[in-house]
Amino acid sequence: MNKEKEILFEARKLCKNFGPTVALDHVDLTVYRGEIRGLIGENGSGKSTITSIAAGILPATGGDMYFGGKPHRPASMLEGQKAGFGMIVQEMGTISGITIAQNIFLGNEYMFKKHGLVSKKAMYEAAGKALAAIGFTDCDPSQFIDTLDMQDRKLVEIARVMYNQPEVLVVDETTTALSQKGRSIIYKIMQQMKAEGKAVLFISHDLEETMEHCDALTVLRDGKLIATVEKQQFEEKLIKKYMVGREIGEHYYREDTVCSYDEQVVIKAENVTTGHGLTQNVSFELHKGEILGIGGLSHCGMHELGRAVFGAEPVLTGSITYAPSGEVITTPHIAMKYEMGYVSKNRDMEALVLTASVRDNIVGAGFDKVHSGCFILPGREKAYVQKQIDTLSIKCASMNQQVKFLSGGNKQKVVFGKWVGRQSKILILDCPTRGVDIGVKAAMYELMESMKKEGCSILMISEELTELIGMCDRLLILKDGQLVRELKRGPSLTENEVIEYML
């Protein structure tokens, strides 16, 4: 069937090295018009690398590319864009401090110049049309981008990319940052691209999602092409084996179905209303040795609540207390004093310093563990960091490698390393498995279960119902900022039951 289709993009023997690290090893990829091609593989397999080279973000070390039958080697993202590539990146792709309209037309303001001045009115009108074209009409283009949450900022980014009418759209782990409404928008765009004879390169760690929306899947592992699977050959167990090189069990959540934890309360929230008003009069207790889940739809307030528990979000009314001491948690400094750690949903913006090394990021939360008096002890620091690299199997060239060059899953492991390294007894995990592959997910779930058995307490906020049901002792459902239901772990708890209380 593919022989009858027109090739739109082709990569031949594509290679990419980052110093001694081989990110792509002679990879071939052929993408046809009217196709949604999924790229799947574990973190660090090369998915984002090959699309970044095609879009002009990264230069190739070797190999050739062809776009529309002509040689393709863009020297910048702008050149890639002019050639017909549009890329929605995995992490934040908008710029703070400017308006929504300015984000959409960044670098193209000349389009609205009249007599040497930029017509803001014309720019706002054009931005409104760009947003409406993708179905996002819940904002004013003249607003500063900072007034939007992470999910809506991603929709602005999508509008910017689609305004240029790309021939090939790269969707790199975008759906994990979107609400159901946002996902519906991106799925509709993908189908529209396919119907128009264009193409989509779709990267997602959600295998069910890729199998539903893609026409073919290309599997990468450790920078090598492993297999290309056509729609009629999709079979979950086989694809997982291609991805990780081994059999993956059907169940990697907790095997027990019993709600179990100590009676001792470690965190007590009483009538909490957060500073942005998204959480209203919420009360709950987190016990020693408990995994307490918080779930809900977009804008339900669960992410703000997690930040408030760590002292990073102002509390207007009510209080959050470290129960054993009775001290109210109002700052991250107080939270850390009581051995608390926080893994943010917004990894690159809040949890990591991308231009710093793996070592500096891990030790950033643990200076008190590696210093003596006013001095950091190099030997102690190195051992401290290396222990986390080994324990969490962080793939990096060395502990001095900049974090920005790591895959999404390895970045997340570095974040975990910050808090596990200082032996945190209470962890607030906000979407801890967002943008990581099944192998990394399994390792994180295993770590969480191990910490629970050691008497640690975990507050897990997630948009994935399967992991909330699979990992938590109790599950709190938020709706419109209010706590509407508490559900206990048990063999009969289903996604349908949870969703019933969310809607």
C-alpha cells in the first residue's frame, strides 16, 4: 500500500552524537503524505532527536534528509519552518512577559507594521483568528501569556505552529500537558492534516493513544531503528517488547488491593483555599506510610493544592500543618525542614536548572548533606550524586553533563534524585510520570512502593486514573476546587466510578 503513496519526508542513515553519546545511529525513516506516523520508544531512544533534526533545531552528525523529494538540511528552526515543518515541543514553548498575540507572531511582527510602527490592533485580530482556527476561544490575545495556565499556554503554541500551515506537524509529547479539551483539539488537527494529504509525526509514551491515532509506528531503541509496524499489525505486547527489548508484564502497579497505612498523621490540611482561588475549603490528612492520591479534571485545583502543601502556593484561608510538630507550612524552607520534597508537573520551569549539570541539580536540594561548616566536601558530594545516578539508573554521559541534554525520563529521574537523595520522608508528586516511558514508569512505581513500605508518605497528584487507582491507598476527587469524594483502595474500584465524581 505504501508503494502507492507519495513520500513526503525521508531520512537516510541519520546519525547524531552528543560528545561520546550516540543519540541516533544510522536511522532510516520514511513518512508518506496523508499519514500519521507514531514514533515510540523508551526515554533516550532518539524520538525527539530525529524530529528536532528534521525541524532544524539540531544539526545532524551524519546522514541525509529529503523533503518533497529535495535535499533537506535546515540550519535553524526558522529554515525548517519555511521548508514546511511545524513542531510542538514537549516542554514549555511560549515566552513569559509578553502577550498571547506576541507569542503567536514572535519574529513576524513586521507583518503588522504600518508607517514603521506595529499595529497592535491588527496583531490582536490576527491572533484571535489563529486561536479560533484551532478551536481555542477562551482567552483575549491582548492578555499577557503569564495569565494562562500551562495547558492553555500549550494551546497558544499550537495556534502559532498551525498559523504557518506546515506540511509536516511534529507533536512531541504534547498531549500529556493538555486537558481532554486540548487533546481533542490536537487530535482534530492531526486528522485534518491527514485528510489534506499532509503528515504528522506523533510522539507519545501512551501506547494506547498512539495505537488509536496512528497509521504506523516506528520503534526506536538506544538510537537505533528497531521496527516499523503498520496499523493492521498493532499488538500491544509485541510493541512493548520492541520498545524495551524484553517482555513487560501487564501489571506494574501495586499488586495488593488493600488500603493500608499507619494511624499517625504527618500532614493536616484544614479548610484550605489557595491564593488563586482554585482550591476552596479543602481538608484532608496524609498518614505515615500512605500513598494519598488527588485527581480531577483540568482547573479543579489539584496542582495548586500540591504546591500549597509544600509551601510554594499562598494559602488565603485555612492552614496546612506538619502534624507531629504542629508548625504551619508556609514556605518550602519549612517543608524541607520536615524532610518534605516536591516534584513539580512543570519539570523544566520549576524543578530543574536546565543549563546546570546533573550533579548541581541533584545536590541543589542536599547541600546540608555534603558540606562541613562553610565548605562543600567534593568527595562527599561526588558520592552523594553518584549514588542517585546508580540507584535511579540515570542515563548521562557523566554527572557533569548539562540536564538540558537528557531525555525527558532521565530529567525526571534527576528531579526524583534531588529529593530521594536527601532521604525525604514526605513526597508531593505532581504528575510524576508525565512524559516518561513504560520502563521509567515501572521504576518510579517500584520506588514509590518501596518508600511506602519504609514508612514514607506520598501525596500523588495525577491526571492518569489508572496510576491513581493502581498506586493509591485513598483517592481524593476534586471538582471545581472542592473535595467531592474520598475513595478507598479496593479490588472493585474502577475508572468509571472515579470519573462519575469528576464530572
